[in-house]
Amino acid sequence: MRCPSTLLALALLASAASGQNIPKSSPRSLTVPLTLDHNHIVIDVDLLLPDGSTTRLRGWVDNGNPDLWMSQRVAGMIGATLTCDGHTCSAKPPREMMIGGMPITLSDIKAANIPPKSDGVAAEIAPGMSAEINLPSTVLRNYDVLINLPDHEFSIGQPGTLKFNGVKTKMQVSPDTGLIQIPSKIENKNYSLGLDLGSSFSFLSGELFDKLESSHAEWPRMTGAVGPVNSWGTADEPKWRLMRLDRLQYGPLFLTNIAVAEFPKDAAPPFENRGAPSSAGLLGTSALINYRVGIDYAHSTVYFDIGRTFNFPDFDVVGVILRPEADGRFTIIGVADFEGEPSVAVGPDGIQPGDHLLAVDNIPVPGSTMGQVWSQLVGSPGQERQLTIERAGKQFTVIARVRHFLGEATADDESRGKKSKKK
């Protein structure tokens, strides 16, 4: 009979041979780098595979969504069986995920949603993103969370383990979903606005948007989801209305020049199902890009710690509206107007809906994330970008200028030459 110490040593050797790590102890809190990809917060996560090894994936921190999503590739890797109804698929979720060696339990999740294949290609959990799994509000609500946007860091810990700084306010947390609402004011009227750092942009209900637009003709506005608003390339994004609010009180914060879009009327879930019957919209990452946002779910408290005061030129972009495809291509679905005219040349020698964007300044686009493509389309107003376009199997170039959308016109904007040439 072997002695206990010998048995333990053999067990550890067997575990190492199988690729499974047995940590001596798991951290109760930790901080990892985050990537801002088109204002989406993406981190590295690890999943345990059936053979005992682990695989590293990109995970989307999505506190504005109660549902767990994972790609078909991930479902296959963990050996999950898919159940599909034609529109979406579902499968048993993994038991847990690891962030920097800390196990994050998924025991509250009964099923994971999985996008079905499109034209034989397995889709990612969100178009134009690198993430293959998300961290929804139903998971995050069990922890302390600190999202440090200025320093690109994400911290998570057991309740009571993170230290929060900055001004604080009480938040309303849905006991069913973990979705957050913050008491807010616009023009001295009380509203409830969601805190959704899974959203790249901020939205208001159609009713409130109409009310503010009709009473403030002087506020900058436009039509067309360009730049950070170009989320997923849905068919209605070329018609989305955008506006820049002069002032907004969000809990203890007084925010100015906040760009918002009208919440799509057919989008789900509706605001009234986001945890507060009076919800009038949500603030996304773009509105809080200068802050460290600490979420103390256990005490229904959120902290805002300002890290910088830089005003990002969020709408100095080329005015195309894109749809990322499952095969990695990007389709142009529209062109936004600028001062009453198309911001990029349109027509037979310009851009038409359905064209594919192949490159920006000779840098290939297919296979990129939405954030990577838009990083090539930003610039200073008046700068030119060479767009390589494909239509009906033929390629040609269009010279497009960066425009200063949702703001006062600049001197460079006023000289708006357009030119294109066929290859």
C-alpha cells in the first residue's frame, strides 16, 4: 500500500499530464487589462475543456444584457449539444469561466444563447466583435466590479473585496436580471436611465428624443449611425436619429455635450423591461469614457471616479454606415448626409448600398473587428481616406473626407471636394 504522500504526488503528476491546473488557492479579487473595441469592453477569459485543459477566449463585459451568449465554436469545444428553433440556438452553459485565475461561477445561467449559422458560416455572438462569450449582468451581479476606462483595466472580486473611489449614488438593480437604473435629470425633469457599459453608445426613448428635439432646434443633430453609433449594421441604422444633449445629470454627475441616439422602436428588450417602469433610456460607454465606474451590487451603489477630462472627437469620421458580415466582410448599407448633402460621393462612380468595403488607405478590412475598421475611418475634419470598394466583382476607389458630425462646422468641412476613380 502506498503512503498518502506518494498518492498525492502521483495525483498531481497525473493532473499535470492531462493539462489541468490545480491552483493552490484562487484569488478573491484581481485586475486584468481590457481592450476597448468600438467602445465595447473585451477581456481574456479561460474555459475548462472536457479533456481537462483550458482554452483562452475573448470575453465581452456586458452588464446591460442578462443573457449569456457564446459562439458555436465555443459550444463545440465544451461538447455542448445545441437545440435550435431556426432563429437562434441554445445549449447548456459551461460551469464556470476563469478570469486571471479567478473562477467566475455561471451557476445562475440555465442556458446559453448561440447565434445560428448564416449561409453556412457560424456567426460570432455579436457582429464585428472578436468576443466569443459574454459576461452578462446575471453573472456580474454576484461580484464587485470596477471598470477603469481611462487606464483600460477591469477588476472583479468577491463582494466587499474591491475599493471604490469617487462620487457615489444609489442605483436600482433588478433582482431578476441584474440590470441597473440610475436616477437622472434632463432639463430639471426626473428620469431613470440605465447604466449599460455593454453598449457602445447612449440611447433615449423615442418619446423623450422627440420632446427634446422639438424644443431645442439649436442642439446639433443628424440622421445616420456613423462612428460609435454604427453598432451592428442593422437595416434601420441609416435612419437612426442622433442628437447632442447640452446637459444631463446622471446620478451625481453633470455631463455636457452627450451624444445620444433614438432607441429603435422595434429593438428588444424595451426600456420598461430593463428594471424600472419609468426608464427613458441608457448611457453607454461613450458617455463615461473618462471615468472609472465601480459597481457595488451588494449595496446597490455605483461610484464614478473621473480619470481624465479629455473631450474625444467621437464624430470626426467618414460618413459611411457598415454591416459586418459572418464571413468577415463589411457591407456599406448607407451614407450619412452632411450639411444637406451626402458626406461621401454616391452613385455609379461613388458608393451605393450593397457595396463592400475592401480597404481603407490600402489597409485590408475583411476579417477586422468593427472597432478596427472605424479606427481607420476617424481623423481630423477635411482629411481624406481612400476607400477600396467592390461592386459586382469589380474594384474601384472612392476618396472620402472626414467630416465633423454632430458639431459646429469647421473651416476644413466647408471645402468639400469629392472625387473617385475607377481601377
